[in-house]
Amino acid sequence: MAAVILEAQGLSRAFGGLRAVDNVDLTLQEGEVHALIGPNGAGKTTLVSLLSGRLTPDAGHIRFDGQDITRLPAHARVARGIAYTFQITSIYAGLSVFDNLALAVQRSRPRDLTAAVQAAALRVGLEGELQAEAGALSYGHQRLLEIGMGLALAPRLLILDEPTQGLANGEINDFMTLVRGLKGTTVLLIEHNMDVVMALADRITVLHFGQVLASGSPAAIRADAAVQAAYLGGADAAD
């Protein structure tokens, strides 16, 4: 069995009277693609915000690579090897594609910044758009740029929040090929496209009303009666 790279225990976070995340346990194994799914309002984005340091839990603990990171801010988690791409694009719209990628690439202090940026662009199919203004790209290409920026950080854990939203079918296929080629990087995938989830995930965790409803292989999740009733039977997956 692969080593555990991230372990969350008893995570909870409330907003007023709403418990968005309620006593959640989650374990990610090194090198796996782990999908997080659930119906609208299940708490997926809140959970990954806790994991990435954008939010602080009311209760529970998070360990990454054996170290407690529960109270570490987001920038310190990036330095530890956790990259989080957002559900809504967070690129620098007024800068070029090259400059957006360079801001991420330079964190790893490459010997040749230009070559590293070109390599990052090639991975997400934007090698022909390096001089374009990021804000002028199509929404789908902005999503790819954001994924490229995340990969440019050379993370050990890459959290992808609705990465295929806005992508054309061909771009989705390219994205799936990209994820399959990420050797050694753990991916936590929050995704509404169940074809993508079932094709990519090694394991799946299902959230429902802020709690873990089920966790297991794609086949086990597909066959789970409770998951069928709560989600796979036709509920909208958007969070």
C-alpha cells in the first residue's frame, strides 16, 4: 500500500448555524488520484479550503507528510508542496500567459526560467499563447492556464477544483491525459463530470450534508445504494 501523504481527522467548519463540514476524515495516498464528489451544498469546496489553508477548521487536525499543518496559512502550505486551483479562475488577467506561469515557476528557482515556462505551457497546450493577455483567453483556456500554474509549482499534492468546467470535449480529453501522466503527484479532484471522475479516480469520497457518505473504489461507489439515492441517481454535482 502507498504511503499516506495527507490525513485529515475530525474536520469541522460551521458558518453561523450551518455545519458545512461535519467531522470529516479523509486520507490521501501518495501518487493517487482521489476524487471528491457530492450533491450541491455537500461541503466539497469548504473541505478543500480547509485542506489548503484558505479556511481554519473549528475542530479536527490535518497532517501532511507526517507533519501537523492544521494552523499553517495557505502560503506556507504551498511551500510544503500543496497547490490548489480554484473553482473560479484566479489568474492575473492583466498579465501575459508567460508572466502568469513565470510567477508560479520561479518558486522552484529553475536554472532557465524561460525554458521552464515553455515546458509548463506545453503541458497544458498553451505553448502558442505565451504572449497573449491572460484575461483575453477563453474561459476554458483560463482554466488550463490555472492548472498549468498549479503544476508549475511542482506540488506533491495538487487540488483541482472543478477543472473541466468550461472546457470543450477535446480539452477535457487532453486534461485527462495530463492527469494520467502526473507521476508521483497526488491529485485531489473535485469534479462534477462523472465520466471524468470514473475514468481518472483511484478512490472516491462522497460528501453529503457535510459528512462522508461513502469512500472507496469507483466500482464500489457506483454500486453503493446510499450514494445512488443521494447523488448518482441524478442530483446535480455542482458545489
